[in-house]
Amino acid sequence: MVEMHLADVRVSLPTNNPVVLLEEAGGGRTLFIFIGNPEADAIVKAMRGSVPPRPLTHDLFRDVLVALGVEVEKAVVTELRMDNEGNGTFFAELHLRHGEERSIISSRPSDAIALAVRIGCPIFVDEAVLDAEGVFLQQEEGEEGDEALVEKFHDFIEGLRPEDFAS
């Protein structure tokens, strides 16, 4: 397993699909995971430290775990499964501890990341996944910084309307 940190949530152009960027701790490779708009919004709000007036789903889950005395030790992106058409789906796990008892719970990567950001637990990626899917990025001169991109994404999410999702 390779420790990662949440570098950013961006919008992939031209599709306007949100994507999470996980960077290898200490630099190096970046893993891109496409996620849904609600999950992206939940992650961005946690990155910004926004406190909603009422708990959102990930906040509620965190609060329940804390109330039960369950510690989230880590979130792990475990694999990428390809379908017959060449589309991939990432899978993740939450590693939990309650006293001496440990559990592993299957999760979508976006939910695991949203919870990890709220709790402050580390995020890992299986080395084989990172070897296969991780890329080395270089920030070009004049490229926007992370804060500006997060702000743009948040503005994009805030402007979404239900009719934007109609087929």
C-alpha cells in the first residue's frame, strides 16, 4: 500500500465530470478517480472545513462512528475492475477498529475519501493500482493553484440545477 494525500477535486474538461486527484505522499504519482457531483461536493466541503447547519451523510456517518467508539484507521483504494467495454470502476475499503476488534468495510472510493477528509485518517492506494493507473504530473508555469481550482469547482457545483441531470 502507498500512502496518498488528497490533492484536489477538479472538473475534467470537456465532459464536466468531477475527478479526485490523489497524490503519492512525498511527491511522485497522481491517481485520478472520476466521481459523481454530490460526492465531489461533499469532499470539497470537507476540504474547505465547511460546517453545514445539519449533518450531511458523511458527517452523520462520522458522528455515528465516533459515538460508537469506532476509529477509522485508514481508507484504501484496493482495485480497479474493468468491464467488457474497457470502462473501469475503482473499489475501496474502510479499515475500522473498535477496541481490539478490527473490521474492513467495502466502500466506493468517493465515500471513503469524503469520510477520511472529515476524520483525518490516512488514505492509501494498493501499489498495483498505483503502478497501473498512477501518472506523473508537472505543473506548468502560470497554471492555477489548488485553491483557485477548488473554488471554481465549488462554484460549478453550486450552480447545478435538477434539470441539468435530465436525459
